[in-house]
Amino acid sequence: MKDLKFIGIIPARYASSRFPGKPLADICGKTMIERVYTQASKELANVAVATDDNRIADAVKAFGGNVVMTSTEHRSGTDRCYEAYKNLQSDADVIINIQGDEPFIDPSQIAAVKRCFDSGDTAIATLVRKFDPARGFDALFDNNTPKVVMDEEMNALYFSRSIIPYVRNYPWQEWIGHATFYTHVGMYAYRAKTLGEITRLPQSALEIAESLEQLRWLQNGYKIKVGITDCPTIGIDTPADLEQARILCESIEKGN
């Protein structure tokens, strides 16, 4: 089998109801988008930012990054990735959708999702992390942290904002001690043909109910291969998250 070509695409919007201009936020002297790009480039030879805003495009060009303009009408990062792939006239076999708000993404996470394609029948892949029981039930219950269950071949069976699996015969306070839970890490990779197909699918009932795009793919019969990462993920959704990221960055740069 030929070696697969991978491209990492980082969707980046300026408009955000909770945090406008987030990709350009400063973290220890560098924009967030530059930090994501730098981390992704440690694992991928081909990386591009996909944006609909000239301010972001100019910032990426300023640090020497590759950027492609895309429509302002996209509903999801998946749709933006596919337009970027076409606009770049890329010949990559697999597109990796890298979150633009995770400035400390570990290159090993990208390597883990790439390994999912060692199997020739993988069409879509994503990552999960084993839930740390020390975080407690409230963290597991958080509906902003989707949970995942997999089959014996590490294909996703379902994603939910609710806790899955339900642990029968135990009070909920004891669930963590009687089952292994996995939480979703929002990185996706798709074969080029599959990416084109899923962007044409209408929203599904399960997707609408849970507000999880990947359920549209499962409901339409696509398999999602799952890789496991142990690395923590720090996403920045609000200005308060940004302050925590700055504190972490200062600690890292001081070698603490």
C-alpha cells in the first residue's frame, strides 16, 4: 500500500459570539493561531489555516504560514476544511481537521490520529481520552464534554453529551468506580473522498438532538475509527480560558 499523504487544516473564524477575534489572541507574544500552526507543523509537513477573515490571513502570512481563504457561510469546521482542501488543489489522501483554539496541542495527538489510517478501510478517525476518575462525577457529567463508546475494533458506536455507558445497579455516585469512561477529543481526520461525501449530507435527527456533528456520519452508516491519547487538551472558548492559557504558557517557558 502506498504511503498516505496527510494535510493538516486549521479552520479559524474571526466571528465568535463568546470570544470575537479568538485566533488572534496573544499568548506570550504569539497569536493563538501561530501556536497551533507551530505545534501541528512538528508532525505534519503540510499545514494550512482556512479562514474567512483577512485579519487572520494577514497574521498567518506575517509568521510565514500557509493560509487559504474560504466562505463566510460554512456551518462547521468540516465544511471549511473541505473547501480549503479544494481551493488548495491539494493531492493529500487524508485531511486532518485541527482545532484552532488549542495552542498546546501535542504533536503525538496528530500522530495518533494518523495511525488510525494504517488500516486501509478507515474513512474517518478521531481521538478519545480515558476519563480520569480523580476529576470526579461533576466533570464527567459536564455536557460540554462529549462521551464516547467504542466496539472491540475501536470504531465509535456513539457519542453523547450524556454519560455513556449507563451503569445499572449502582447509584450514580459510584459509576466512576464500576466502568471505564472515554471523553472525546475534537480532532478529526477524513479520507478526501469521504470528506466530500459527508459535507453533502443533511443534518440528522441525532445530530440535531445532541448538537454533535459526528452523529450525522454515524447515522448515515460511516464508521469512525478511534485513537487514544493520554495528552491533556486545553481548549480556549472564553477570555477566562485565555488567561489560564497565558499562565500555563509562562510556566512552560520558564521550564516549570
